Amino acid sequence: MKVQLVLALLSLAALANARKPLAARYDNFKVYRAFVEDNEQLEEFKKVHQHIQVHILHEIGGSNRSYDVIVGPLFQKAFEKVLHDLEVEYEIIVEDLQALLDESSVDEDAPMDWETYHPLSTIYDWVDDQCAEHDYLECKVIGHSHEGRPIKSVKLSKREGNKAILIEGNIHAMEWISSATVTYILNQLINSKDAEMQRLTEEYDWIVVPMVNPDGFVYTHEVERLWRKNRRPNGYTNTSGPCFGIDMNRNFDFHWSGAGWNIEDPCDHWFGGDEPNTEREILALQDFVSSFEDGYIRAYMAFHAYGQYVLLPYGHSNTEFPPNYDQMMRIAAAFADGAVDAYGSVFTYGASGLLNYVVSGAAKDWAYGVKGIPFTCTIELRDKGTFGFFLPSNQITEVGTEVTEGLKSLVAKANDEGIFD
């Protein structure tokens, strides 16, 4: 009987393992950088994914810019031929994507640090430990994801009457450097002995949501490193089966669906949903922000990858700007000036509709346009494309350091500009 029981348990374990999706690999996949010069090339380039299996890493926003594209071994010759026929110049920036991914090490068993990437469980255990150790931290579960994972927040407040700065990370699952940087900043705010950091925690409250998209983040660790969206089945199918996920940074109800490439394709990476505010993760974030008294949160910063930008409102237009845009530009310039001093990383700043591409429904625009927070931005972290979304883990600490220096300068300038009045 015992032998039969053991065999039955082994069979169940084998069945469970068989049902678990295998992690995707990208051996010999190349990353191409194609420079699309004019609108004629652009219109044809937009059609490439319809007949060749490729993974375009950027939303296609316009001509006279480059786009990074992942192509598997079976389609590389065909893709190169198309680019040649279109007279689109290109270079291969990654010869073997899997080799690059292997450099972004994940240590499942290591305690929390900023030398390697960590799974969600390690990040959350560290957050819980910090909350237990420091009585000036107020920690909450602000909601749950589609698959039931908690979305956690940490509020640091040492003095009554302070105004607050809110930081959020990893709304896009594949951007691991986002939550790594946000937790690095949180660790500095809590544990740094630096006098300037200590002053920032005395004079301002800090609200941190390190992981807006826990389901997608876990999926990138266990199944598909290139996943961007959340994991809710969105009700559509294609030839490969059911389609999953919404790009949650296209789902906020501020000029929703007004602009953006392929935001209406439910099986693409940038699908913004059938209507705004459909995802429980962003509803939890919005409700959390709205739970505070109006005027309390004075700065909202969303951390993303990549490109080294400080992107200001608005995203839906390249001709419409916030009333205090000049003021926001001066504050963004201060961040760039502070960040460059650490390792020479240059951050470009300006309205996202101008610098990046026109797209609507982003968190920073909602925070500014709906909640009236006077300074909001998306900070696109390292790098400018050498590693892109797959930044090696040996750069995490440098990124955290330069961003922390940038934040010091940003807060000082924002204070001078009266943002916290």
C-alpha cells in the first residue's frame, strides 16, 4: 500500500510538472536595430510582423528613428531581405539573445541585494522585513492581481505635515531593472547613513509601490522573459490560442486610446484594453492614490526601461503641453544633472509625446491630468540600447546610485520651484 501511495504521488508530481509551461529560450535569436528613415519605409516596416515572425521591442511611433527587433534563426534571412528591399539600414546589436539573458542572473536563493535580479517572493519578503523593523513605515496590501497576488505599498513618514512623493515600478513585466531600482531607492531611504538621504526622509513622505504587475513579473521569471502585459485573459484568440493581458500603462482613463501603435490589437504587446480602467491592478493603484487627501502627493514617478529619459506629460499629443511645463522641464533638468555626475549616464528630458512617441493612457498622464499632481514623470532607466530591456544584473547598483543622485537634485529643485508648497 505504501509503495502504491508513493507511486501515485510521484505520478501526480510528474503530471503537475508536465502541465507547467517550459521557460522560453532564445538561443541564436538576434536583435536587429533598423533605422527607418521616411514615411514610405515606415508604412512597409509596420507590415513586417504580419508575414515574418518577429518581436518588435518598441511601439512604432514614426520615421527618422531606429527600432529594435528580435528575430529567430528561421526568419533572419527573410527579415534581412525585407530590410534590404526597403532600403532600411540596420545593424545586429545582439548576436545571441539567450547568452545576453543568461548575463541577467537570477539567484532564487540569495537574500535581497542589488547585485542580482530576484524573484517576487524575495522582493516581498524583504519588504515585509523592512516593515517589521521600522515603526515609521506603514505597509499595506493595496489590492490583488488577476491571479490573486498581493500588490504591496510602503509609506515612509517621520514627521506630520510633510508632502509626499510617490514612486511605482514594474507595471511592465519584462522591465526587471524597474523594481530593482525602486527597491534600491527604498533601501537607501530606509537604511542609508548618508546625511542627504536622511534629510529627505525627514522632510518628505515617500510612498513606494515596487511591483504593480506581479503576475506578469512572475511569468517573465518562469515562462516568457519577453512578456510585457498583465496576465488576465482578455477574451480574444488568434492562431496560437487565447490571448492574455493588457498593457496597463495604456489603460488609464486620461485620453485613453487616443494614440499609440497597435493598442487596439488584443494579442499584441501594447493592447490598451477594450475600455479604460479595466484592470484590477491599476484600479488598486488609482484607488490607493485617491485615498490620500488632495494636495498631499506632490510628485509621482513611474520607473520603466529603457532609453535614459525623463518623460513628462503629455503622451497623447506632441503639440499640447501642461500649463506648468516649463517648470517641469527645469525639475527634470535637475534630475539629469544629478544623475550624470555618478557614472556619466545622460538622461534626455521633455514631453513623452515629443521625445518618445505619441501614446495615451499612461500612469504619469493620469496622475497629472486627473489627480492634479503638479510634477509627474516616467523615468526610463538604462541603457540607450546596448542591452535594452535585458540589462545585466551587474549594472543594478550603478543604476540605483545614479538615479538616487538624480532624485536628490530633483527634489531640491522641485522644492525651490514651490512644488511642495
